[in-house]
Amino acid sequence: MKVKLCFSVLIILAATAPATTIHFVMVNDCHAVMEPFGVRDPITLEAPTGGYARAITIFDSLKALYPDIIAVHAGDILTGGMLSPITLGRAVFDLWMSAGVQTFALGNHEFDYGSFALDSILGTIDVPLVSANLNATGFPNLERSVEPYRIVTHPRDGGGDDIRIALIGATTQEANLAGWITPLELTDPVEAIEDLGLPHDADFAIGLTHLDISEDRLVAALPHIDVVIGGHDHSTLFEPEWVEGTPIVMAGAYVRYVGHLTLEFVEGEGLRFVNWDVISVNSSLPEAPLARDLLDSYRDDITAHLGVDPYTTVAFTADSNILNRVVPGGVPGHEDTPLGNLVTDAYRRALGTDIAAEARGSLRMSIYSGPVTFADLFRAMPMGYDPATGMNARLIKMEFTGSALKQLLEYSFIGAALSAETFPQFSGLSMAYNPLGGFLNKIDTDRFFIGGEPWSATATYTLGGSELLVHGLDLLSYPYPAVDTSETTAYLALVAHCTAPDFVPTYSSEGRLFNTVTAIAEAWPRPLNIKISVSPNPFNSAVNIKVEAGDWDIESVQIFDIAGKLVEEIFGDIISKGDRNGDGRCGILEFIWRPRKAMPSGVYLARPKLIGNKRLPAKRLVYLK
């Protein structure tokens, strides 16, 4: 059964075929960010964006209009706000179930504190989770809580048996790569949903997924899936994305929006798409009183735990936004972010090390101009878990020779080429690097400084970071020296740094990390568009790559594995041609990658290469056998 557009001509058919309108309300990727954020009022500290109690006003309003509305959450409850580590996520599940959420997709961040911790929490609260690609054998509470699918029902207009809707879940395999899920493992999500098929006890099926959008497209192409309600990408789809007549919808992250999906089930014909609305959660909305009361009760617990109210205690007043991305319109080549500079400065002050580092993916929410609360600082770097304090990761330090430190940094650029989340940020260090340089030879040692002094291969340097650095090295089986673990968490380091008398509340991209290629615009022309998709049959193991080449001569596309190893180079054909500059070079090139039979499923990198061996920025792809 496939969803159909509800055009006016179909309304005529509905006159003779009984139809039932079905409403869904949804959120995704809340990451325990339950209080509003953004530029705060200097007096009241009210912020304009998001907020659980405001979102529940939308939930309640929709439920008043449509009493049988179905509420769902598309995953990633954990890691963002303080309710996550202090309650191990229990409070966040409780808040959303109190709002009427009937089913949750299992997100990859639900495993951030480990499979054993998640299993323990699920022994204290009955959460209806779905994931078809998780076998939780040996974890009794996970086994009980996580089903491949759950049936939700909706009254049938005109009477009769209820309509039975299968909400089929799936979780991104990125949780396997992060390592927190060990010893459990997620299997191929698309194959799991395909193998499940349409459950025998369902009238139709909806994918309630927590996947990369490329995988959502594969799920949408399956014949038994009528709609995909997705999460994980943090994308806000103001209009559905359509795949072979199946809509994909999602509503951003951090409760910025609430999604409202309207479908129509017609007897004998199936499901029709009617409407998708993305509703902004902002300060124009009143807070739902009961939701506010429940949230306040958990806030009181946090205040008691910390000995200070982190939501009303101001650490400093920021002169401008401290962004978790390179400042738009900034100096070409600067790849340090304002937030990365702030966080790593805090680490270095707390540890007294020569340099400090953190991966960009561990840094989450930007800090906005104006008053900055303790809770805002936590949301900037919420990753990890310290059982002793119930807060985020503790800090560590190690000692390296200059040559060993350079090799470690060189390896970090291999990971950064595959995922922006592993891209390093630094304090106490500045260096230039060439992403097109050879293996372990990207750093320009003539422009590599530590503490303002030229780097020396024979010197000894101390490196500080969070425990996540050690976790990442363990995943790579990368050798490292003895680790000195501090009692200080990342949160406490940020609070101490930002409340210090000599703290300067202005951060920008300074050039601590300088890309010598992007610094010269002419040397790094970018294609107008790169689109990656599977062929029309998503299970024939072919990947279609189209490059809108602009004014540049594309020679080939190189495919790299997750370790940065070149696995194949493919050459393409011009399939359409424009003439933007009168020279005939503006066209779309199509490349078909047909992986060898032994090539495993996983994350790969596709990178166009210009004639003359110059290479363009890469784009990640997920290959599924």
C-alpha cells in the first residue's frame, strides 16, 4: 500500500468510499533541551526559541481539535540538557509520555551512557520504543521496551473496528561506530524493515525512524511503508520530501518546531497524504501550566543536585554570538569555531596544559549574545557521563613528544575528512594544514606553533581534553601514553573559566586552525551541487552520484572508506549540458559506483577530483548492500 496525494478528484471517490482522517503530532531530536534558548532578555532571562512547556501548548491545542491524534517522538531523547545525565534520561521520557507520546523511535544518543545504563533506566519506567534493527538479547529491560514495531489504533469513521497502524522503528548504525552501544550492535536498518514487511495485524505501516536522510529515502521506497516520520538529521522539512509517492517528514531539533501530519485512510483504497505543517515553538506561545509544573519539579531536583539554579544563574554576558560553526563571511581559511575556542580555552585553564583539544561533534549548541546561564554552558558541551557527579565527561591530560603529537594530529585530519563531527578544535595551538597533502603529511610544520613558540619534534607537550578523546583513541586502537584523569568535568571547567575575573566575553574564529587551500578561493572551486542516491532499485548495490560541475573540469569521483583509504576511482559521462559562460563546460556529470561484492555496508566518502589532480570537498554516503 502506498500513500496517495489527496487531490480534489479523490474527494469525489471519497463520497462512495468511507474515509477516516488521522492526525499525528511529532517532535524529534529534543536532546533533553526542555527550556527555551536563544538571545535572553537581560531582566527576565526569557529566551525566544523552543521550550517543552510551550510545545505542549501546541500538543494540547491539537488534541482539543482532534481528540484521537497520535503523538510520537522520532528519537534522541538524551545528551543536550542537564536532565539527561542527572536523571540518565528518565525525566525526559517521563515528560514526553506525560504529554501523551505513544511511541518513541530509539535514537543513537539513547546509548550515550552505555547499554547497561539504558537497560537500568528502562527498568524504572515503561517506555514504548521501536527499533527493528536491534537485538537486545541479554538486556531484559531493553528486550521488554524495544519492539520492532508497535500497533497504535485510531477509531474508524462510521464505526467498526479501529484502524490499526504499525509504527516500525529503525536506529542509525552510527551508534555502532560511536562504541557506546557495546556489546550490543545494530544491524542494517533498511534490510530489517524490508524483512519485517507489513505486520499481519496492521492496516498500514509508517516508518518511525532515526536514520540518515539517505537511509530514510531507502525506507520510503519499500512497498509496505506509506509514510516516514524521521529524526537524526536535525533537518526541518517544511515540505515533505517525496520518494516514489511516499512522504518523508521531520521537524528539526531541540523542540524548535512541532510537526503536525494529516493523513486519510480510505476503505478499499489505502492511505492518502493530506497535509504537513511545521509549527514554530517560540515566545508567542504560552506555557502549558501542567507541563510547566512537571518540568519545574525536575528543575528543583537539578538545583538541589548542583547547589545552584543553573537556569537563572548568569555566568557572563556575551558580547556577540559564540557559534558552533565557522563564522559566516569570516576570514578565508579559518576553521576554528568560536565555541570550539571557548570550550578548549576552558579545558586548558582547568588543566594547566600546553594545549587542549575537543572534537567539533562533542560541541552542540551555540551560545547567544547577552546573558549566558550555567545551563547554556552545559548545553555547549553536554557529551559524556561522570557517574560521580551525574554530569558530563571529566577532563584528562596526557604527555606527548612533539613528533608523537604531530602524528596524532595528522590522524585526526583523516577522521575529519570522513565526518565533520571528528574535526578538531584547539587552545594553545595554531597551525596551518593542507587537506590535499599526503598521508600523515598535511600539517605545515613551518606554521605550527604551541604556546606561541614554533613546534619542536623533540620537545615534550601536555595535551588536555575530555574523556571522549580517550574513548575515540580506544575505538581506533590508537596507542597513547598514561592518562591523568581530573576530578573536573567539562561543565565545571566552563563555569570556572567563564566566571573568572580575567575572562573576556568575546570569541571568534581566530585562525588557530588554518586551511591553506580554502584560504585561496581560486584554488578550491566548489561544485554547485553534489547529489548521491541509489539507483531506482535500491537493492542492486549501485550508487548514483551526480555532480553539477559549474565552471570546473571534473575528471573523476574518488571513493574512500572510513579509514581514509582510496577504494575506487570512477569516471562519468555528461548527462545534461548548459552553457553558463559560453564555453560549454557547465554540465551535470553522472558517476555510477558499483561496489565489489566483498565491499561491506557502511559510511564512505565520495570526493570529486578536478583535472590536474585537484580535489573538491567530499560528501558522505551510506552504502547499504
